[in-house]
Amino acid sequence: MSVLPNRTTVGADGSSSRAPDGRIGLDVAAVLTAATDALGRLGVPEGDARITATSLMRAELDGATGHGLMRLPVLLERLRSGASNPTPTLAVLHEAPATLVLDADRGIGQVVAVRAMEHAVERAQQTGVGLVTVRDSTHMGRARDAALVATDHDMVGLVLSNASPRLVRGPGAGRLLGNNPIACAVPGRERPVVIDVSPGVTTVGSIRLAALENRPLPEGWALDVDGVPTTDPQAGFAGGMLAIGGHKGWVLALMMDLLTGVLSGGAIAGEVGPTQSTTREQRVSHTFLAIDPAKLAGLATVHDRVDALRAMVIEAGGGPDRLPGEASVVDVATVPGRATVHLRPAVADALVDALRVDGDDVTLATLAAVEATS
């Protein structure tokens, strides 16, 4: 379990003070409650609201701020406008013993992803593998969250998604493919191994966060609308992103579109709506695969092989003494009371503004973390 240290106190006037790096400390439980309540007021069932809020908080605590609480204001606006559906009907379009195709009915992506992986797990329990494709969904946040649903059942989880156009093949080219993620989670003896990557040199959320703070981008991240390399965050957000490894990274994004939008019969590439739009349907496509090790080499063998692989990785050197994801699987439900999440000021302000639109009496003071006492 990873818990950030509490470095923020509440001032005498009830306002939150800032950590040395300028971030504002907010109480994890208070933010989760406020976010869940805000989603509920827009018609999202309590369980689904909790899944959504927990996914955003888990990303924030893991340091994946681009998929964290900065996403909540847009999500709330999408629910208000009808671009996202708070109570979707996950319609079955095609079904076989090991496979399923679902229409997500514009549901919240984080919730759709959990439900779809649960369907994949059910099929894998019977057949050894379960494959579920989804169309007409929305941005699901981090793909790893759905992959971890499979490891909760001692299964391997594989998650793929397409996304709104962001990547370009190179300077001068238009953006066509999304920064399409792929995640894999494999059960370990004590905790799962999780790999969650996308083919872009960074995340769209990181560029958006830089634009929000008017902070220059590192060179090599983005191109402007004319296909010229830029470090201007606004120009980079309006333009395109380069892929890791150039053409190879771009082709990996193409592969994800083939395995999601094409297989589900859903939207592909430029047909996927923009993540930041509060009014347009996104029509995102996902694919979920659950694999039951008990019907292959066996769970005990998988644990042994994971342990052996970890030992090899550590012996080879060049990085942390662990496998990817082993130190960042945050279980929000077990984060101790009074734990703190640290947000950049622009993100904290936008979050509070979004939470009090519906009349809720939310301020930085009401969400502020209180210094722990011995």
C-alpha cells in the first residue's frame, strides 16, 4: 500500500496551507465523499459513483495526475450535457461462450471497464479465457484499473482501448490515432505485476496539465497544428503528440484500434470524439481479456515464474528492485483516515469549482487535510 506523507496543515482561518512544493493538501476521504456525492446528484448510482471517484483518486495517489482528479470537472459537465449517460444499458450485441460484444450506451468509462472485465472473468471461469469488446463508451481513465479486476480473481487481465486522435506519424502529418493504451496485470504471490503503457511519448493529461499551469513542455513531446515541434503547452494541446519510437509507436496505436474499434464494430481513429469535449459523444472502443491460469500452467506455477522473473530483473540491474506496478497498486479502501492527496493549485481550484456547481458547500477549507498528531 502506498500512502503519501501528510505535509499540509490547516491554517487558523480554516484554509489549507501548501506543501513546500506548492501543492495543496486535501483529505482523501473528504474528496472521495464530495466527488461521489457530486456524481450521485447527476444521476450516477452510488456504486458506480464510488467506482469512478475511486479510480480518479487511485490515479492521483499513484502519481498519475493526468488520469486523476483533474478529469472530474469535464466528466461532471459531460453528465450535465447528456454526452455521458449516468445510467447506461450495457446491451449485448453478440455473444458466444467465451466472447461478448457490448454497447456501452455512453456510460462512464471507468464503470463500463469494470463491468466488462467482470463479464470477461465470468467467461474465463467456464472456458479458460473470456474476451469482451465494447463500443460507444467514454474515456475509461487508466486501463490498469480494469486489468486489476481480473487479478482479484487470480486471473490475468489484458485491457486495450482506443482514444480521440492525438498521435501523428511525424512532422507535417495530421493527427489520426489516439494515444491508445494497453494494460496487462498478472497475479503475483503477494501483489500483481501491472504494466500500463500507451504509445505516445507522454500522456494527453500531462500536456493538458502543463497547459492549465502555462508550463513549457519538454522538447520532443508535441507538435503545433502546423506540424512544427513546440514547447508551448497550449499549442501542443491543440496540435499533436509524437509516438515513442516514431513509426513503431504509431503502428502500435494502430494495432490497438484494430483490436478495439474494428473488433467491436465501433468507432475507430478519427471517428472517436475528443476527450475534453463536454458535449460531443466520444464513442470510445475497448477490449478486455481475462485468462485463467488454473486452466493453463496453474496459478502456483504462475506465481513461481513471476518470482523467477523478478529475480532475473533485479540481477540484471538498471532499475528498481521490483517488477513494474508492484509499488504502485494503491487500494484506496485501505488508505488510513486523514491521509492526504496533494494537488497542484490549478487542479485543486478547478476541482472545488466543479464540486460546488450544484450548490454543495465545498471549499478548499472543507476538503483540507488536517495535520496528523502523534
